[in-house]
Amino acid sequence: MRGTTSMSESPALLVEQLLDAMERLPAQGNAALRVMWLADDPDTPLADLVSGVESDPALVARVLHLANSAYAGSRQPIASVDRAVVWLGFSTVRTVAAVVACGLNGSVPTGFWSHAAATATAAQLVAWRFGIDPGEAFAIGLLHDLGRGIFHIADPAGSIAIDRRLEQERHEAVAALAASSGHHIVDRLVLERARFGMTHAAAAARVLGAWKLPASIVDAVGAHHCPLDPAAGDSVRLLMAAEALTALAVGAWGEPVDTEAGVGLLDLDHDRLDVIVRRIRNESTGLAAVLSL
């Protein structure tokens, strides 16, 4: 789908058309989605998953590149898909397949992979606190802002315009603070609803739900900008904590983040929190470089 609008195509319509197309991928026999479903079943034979990965050249390239990256930590070069799948694990392969299925290659907002990598790293580092498997936590963190990628593919000009508006608002807020005057910063979610008819969280949850990803991932992605609910599930609270840590480590990427509430979920002392924040900064850079290729 083209990323420009005409007089008869509103940004909201373009987003709706793209979401519809993405939701139809399972019926079209998409290879990456098949790999996602195979990897989601712990009883899937390794040979079947490897065969599925090998059926998609883009997926082969991503899996091998990630397996050989500093992030994965292999001391020996990994040249075969079967070794790469064993080394990364089913959960990580499933996440890579989701990225390929989304078509997030060059068409992503500036900073997309850096933020995704930082949040995935943060989620992995604190997964223990919520009793969640680190691989599942990685998936939640990496995919949580898929909706912003969807908006950018459907309407790049609109996506960029929102980013610029928020950047201008931040500059004006800083100036207002220096001048001791009040200034209200417009919320990204408000701008998204006005242009696209939904938030990026809702868009991502809709696609991931249609692709039959685990409810824990879909729920966390869909609720990650909602006010903290004491009754929220573990995956939702994990992502809120991971986003708060990411905001402390590398910034909030122009999104509304309740840093105090998110960090409060972890119940960590200052020294341990500082160690985690520094690890996010140090460990996410290499992952972002791999993912952005």
C-alpha cells in the first residue's frame, strides 16, 4: 500500500486498509506467520521449524544475523539455520518472524528500532520480577510499538508530522519552564486518534490478535499506555515497568510514560535500579543495529 493520501483517502482509511491487509495474511499462507505458529508450540519438531524458517529468505537472513550478533553471545560463527534456531530459542525465533511478517524493513519512524531494542532489553532484565519467561518478555518489549510502524507505513507524512509536533511542543515546554509560565504538552495518543482514528497500541493489538499471538503479548501491547490497573495481568505490568526503565535509560521516544508508577512495580533499591538502567543503555545498542538491517 502506498504511503501518501489523496483527496478521497483519509489517513484513517489508509490505516484501516493496511490493518485489513495485515489481518488477511494468515489466509494467504504467509511463511513468517507459519513460523510464528510453529514456534509458539513447544511440541513442534525442530526440523519443522527450521524448514519453515528456510522457506523465507528474509527470515533466514534475520535469524542468522541475530544469532551471530553480540546480543546473542555466540563465541563461534553460526552458519546454519538449525544451529541458529537452537541457539536463539523458539520464543526469539517467533518474535523475529513477527517482525518479518509486519514488513518493518526500511519504513519505520526514526528511532523505532532503538526504542524497541531498549524496551525488549529492559523487559528481559526484569522478567523474573513478574514470573514471565525472558523470551516472552523479549517479544513483548520488541513488538509493543508495532502500531507506530503501521502508522508510518500507511501514512509516513502523518507519522512524521506527529513526531515534529511533539518535538516542537517539548521545546516550547522547556522554554515555558525557563520563563516560569505554564504550557500544556499535547499527548501523542490524542494526535493519533485525531489523525488515524485509533492509537498505535490499539492498532498493534488488533494485528497481533489476528495473527493468534499469545494473549499475554496482545494484552500487554494493547494496554501499555492505559492508566495502571492494580488488577492488570503480569505481562501488562511487565511492559509498563520496561517502558519506565527505557524512559530512564534512553528517553520516552515522545510517548506518555508514567515512570514513577512503572518503576514502582519493581520495588528495587536505587543501586540495583541504576545497574539495570546502565545495562539497558549498554546492551540495547547492538541489538538495535541488528534489527534495523
